[in-house]
Amino acid sequence: MGYRVAVVGATGNVGREMLQILAEREFPADEVIALASARSVGTEVSYGEDDVLKIRKLDDFDFTNIDIVLSSPGASVSAKYSTIAAEAGAVVIDNTSYFRMEPDVPLVVPEVNPDAIAGYKKRGIIANPNCSTIQMVMVLKPLHDIARIKRVVVATYQSVSGSGKVAMDELFNQTRGIFVNEPVQQHQEEFTKQIAFNVIPHIDIFMDDGSTKEEWKMAAETNKILDPDIRMTATCVRAPVFIGHAEAINIEFAKPITEDQAREALRAAPGVSVIDNRVDEGYVTPAECAGEDAVFVSRIRCDPTIENGLNIWCVSDNLRKGAALNTVQIAEELIRSHMQKAA
């Protein structure tokens, strides 16, 4: 006997990826329902290679008898409908920022803190972390286990798909427009500055201390998922890349750790792929990680400026492991360990 699954926000980048991954991984669903706003009703979305689903209207959908909801419609929409779904008895795995820092909502990366999933019983909701946080804690966890991390300094280089389809269109149209001498402002909706052939050190809103909310999220979520004692600072940058986030991570440990020890720990970590050859092309970039499930690690080297320090480069497909894949993996662990149905 399978599960009834609803995907909320099924027409968005992440929602479409969720449907694809559910099919790819043969999630045991008897029925998958694609939900979105009224303007998308009747639109068809792909479910795997051969099947299509017609969008149904979220506004008046009855979540009774739905087992699992995978939700990625935007924070304000999720605030309303994830609560409605949970109250109807579904378990909601929410990919928006709305519930992440709620103390009674588990924030989960299955390879890092799977035991936290059990906390779903309090509210019926599990939160999916921010895309940039997910790939970073995948790298930090195996290293923290062997040498305890004291401090992390990270600079991110995040693709435009993290802001949605409008942002991807903006990069495409600006790039094309520059070649034909069109004004950049003609194709500027999502970003505060030109994104084509540029980088923008500004993701999400500015906070009182000068950080952006994206930078705050990375620190707060890492503390909740991994260890509240890790001190962390981030600079988050939007880069002119369609898919794939990259991060340069500087880590200070409580005790000595060698490059070889780090490589060995990361190679053994589930979901992590180490490609670290000190030759031309001996590292991974966003262009190679698009469409892949792993978090790729390269450029592992000692930091001679601090005691017990390492520098690491990591990249990952932000729509897959950074969002949709992690959500589906949470659902898989949920049914494996907490809500198995009788045959």
C-alpha cells in the first residue's frame, strides 16, 4: 500500500524538480497530486519521463487523506497552507523559509541529523533548510565528527535559479541584450544590479547589523542543525550562473586535522563526492554539478594563517540537493522510520 502525496507549488522550479525526483527514485506513492495557484489550474507538468499531471487548485484543496505534502510555493503561501495540511493530518515537508527557525519544527538534512525527523509529531511539519546551508552542513558534519569545528567563514557564489524562474529569465535576457546593445534596465526585475557578467553581494533583505538575511540564515540554520556552539560568518553573493551554488569555506577546528584526514572523512560521507586533484580541471564547478545529486568537494588544503585550519571548495545543484532532493529524502526517511504503512 502506497502513500498519497501532494506537491504544493508544482509549477515552480523546485516543485517541478520534486515531481521529477519522486518519479526517478520510485517513491512509493499510490497517487501524486500537483497543486498551484488558480491561474495554473489545468496546466500540465511532467511526472517522470512519460507521465504528466494536471495542476489542481491549491486554494480550496481538501488535504484530508493526504499522507505527505511536499511544499515549495513561497513563504507566505506556505505559512497558510502548510498549516492547513498539517491540521488535516498530513505530514508537511516545507521548503520555504517560514518554519525553519520555529523551535518545535525540525530542520533536517537526512545525512546530517536524521533523528530530528521524529520531532514532526509536534506540529506535523518538517522544514527543509536553505539551499546554501544544506550543501555546507553536508561538508561540515563529517569533519565536525572527527575534530570539532570552532568557527566557519564562508563566501557563497549562488546561482540565479535560487531566486526562481524570473531571475533565470533576467540573466538570459540581460546576457543576450548586452550583445545587441540593449540597456540593462530593460531586463531588470529581480535583481538590484546588473546580474549578467557581474556578481551581486546581496541576497535577501538587509538586516540591522549590515548582514543580509541569507547570511543570517546560514549561521542560524547551521547552529540548529549541527551545533549551536559553532561560530559562523557568511558573505552571500549572487553569480551569473543558471544552476549550481558554490562555496569557499574556511574552517577552524578545536584540534589538529590533516588534509588527508579530511579527504578520508569526506569520501566516506553519504552524499558527498570528493574530486580534489591539484591539476588543471581537477576540481568541480557549478557547470558540472547541474543535474547531479551529490555535494562535490574540491580544493581541500591547510590554512597556514590559523591553528587547525582548512580551506574547502564545494558545489551542488541547488534545485536538487539544495531543495527538491533533500525534501524527497526527508520523505523517504519519514516513511522508513516513522510512518510505515501495513502491506
